[in-house]
Amino acid sequence: VQTGWNDGADSGKTEIRQTTPANPKKTAPRPSRDNGSNNLVYWLVGVAAIALFGLLIKDLVSLDDASGSPGLQGSKPEIEWVYIPAGTFVMGSPYKEAGRHLDESQHNVTLSAFMMSKYEITIEQYDAFCIATGREKPYDNSPGKKSHPVVNVSYEDALAFAGWLDCRLPTEAEWEYACRAGTATPFATGTCLATSQANFDGEQPYHDCRKGSKKDRTTAVGRYAPNAWGLYDMHGNVWEWVSDWYDGYPADEQTDPVGPDSSEYRLARGGGFINDAGQCRSARRKSIIPDMRADALGIRLVKEVD
């Protein structure tokens, strides 16, 4: 993004000549009546001019800062938040759930209340971060569609964006708890997920569910109905980074878990527009190398309750 002044005009050269009368009359210079008074006037005018110039420069700098020009921190995007109440839930999937993986063993988790972004982070919101910090914008597979979720961001990109807004990425437990919104079924929508409810590959439905359409691209955030807690696109559209390292679940009950101390992989949740319905299940875990960037991998944020 570049901003600047350009009047677009080319007026050419204008010659200005100073003319003198043919027979000028010589006149004696008029003596100054009060040089002290004149000097005071000149001084006051000069001070006023300097003050006015200072105010003008201040306004121009403020305007430049508000526009988010490189080198200056511009306006930070507004994030809409949803309050997620404290509670206990069963994390993971039951043994008989179709499509379950071995790393989804069930265990009880108790969580404190937190705030989660209502929508996936959009291209427009992430662009503001790039402009303000001088970072390169990620490749956008939906050019001009700023209300679509940002994609092609690595774990470190997501972490930096969250830090810029004084927020954080959700833990894996927080994400699944918020996605389920009190449900224990494969999806927050029940035992099936329809393409009228989420953006995924409807040609590959879940288990015995009905087939649907396939878009092969992201859709604007908030296009589909939210879950019971008011969160949009928790199933499909794009995978969302969470803060945990990947490992198997512990067998005992957990309180506000943050995952293992280290691993080779990070985690993403939710499934994407390119995936079958089974990968969009509430319990589905996706292990990914931290520097992965993909067309269906984005961001959702969390912050503490004020």
C-alpha cells in the first residue's frame, strides 16, 4: 500500500518578467516612523507562523499513522469476542464414533472462562498487521475478498499476530470445548454436517449422511449459522492453529491444560473447505509442522476475561 501526493498536472514553464517605467521619478526614501513597533509585529507574525506550521506537521503525522503506513503502527483491527463460560466437558471421541482416530481418547477437562473471537481472522484484519509491522502479506487465494479468512500463515505468523493484539491462540482443549458448545455428538450440528451448515467437501459426507456440494474455496466468515455459543465456522472453511504441541492425551482429568512442553508438531483444528466431513469433527486433531503454510490453514484468537 502506497500513499502520496500527485496533482497529475504539467503546467510547463512560465516566464515572469519584472518591468520598469520609461522615466521613473526619483523619490527620497520615507523615514520609518517607529522601527521598534515594526520589529515587534514581525516577531509576533513569525511566532504565529511557526506555531501554525507545527500544528500542520502534527496533523499530517497523525493522519499518516492512522492510515497504517509502513514504519508506523496504524489502527489495529477490531475483533468481535464471544464469552465462553467456565465448565467441564469430555474431550475426545467415543470408541464407536465413525472416523475416530486413536489419538482422540476421551478424558474429562475443566476450563476457566475465556473470550474467543466470533469469527476466523480475516484477510483484511491480517493485512492491517502486515502493514503496521512491515511484514510480507501471505499469498491470498481469494484476491479482493477481504472478508474471507486469512490463509497461508505459519504457526509463528499466527503467534505474532496474536501478540500484536495482546491476545493468544486457543489451547486445544479450549478450542474443542468452544466448538462443541455443550454437545457430545461428532459435530455441534449433531450426527451429520451439511453443506448448508459449513464449508467443506460435501461430495464426501460423514458416515451415512447425505451428500452435498463442493466449493473448492474459502467463503466469507460468518456466512453459515453459528453454534449454540455464537461462534462461526468452527467446522470447515479453514483449519485453525491452536497453541499446543502434539502428543497423546493424558489419561487422568485435566484442568486448563496447555499440552506437552515440546514435540515435532503443532496442532490445528476444525477442518477446511478442501476436506471431507469426517475431518471437520469436533474431536478431530491435525498434527502439522510449525512452519506449514496452506490454502486452508488460518487463525482464531482467544483472550482472558476482563
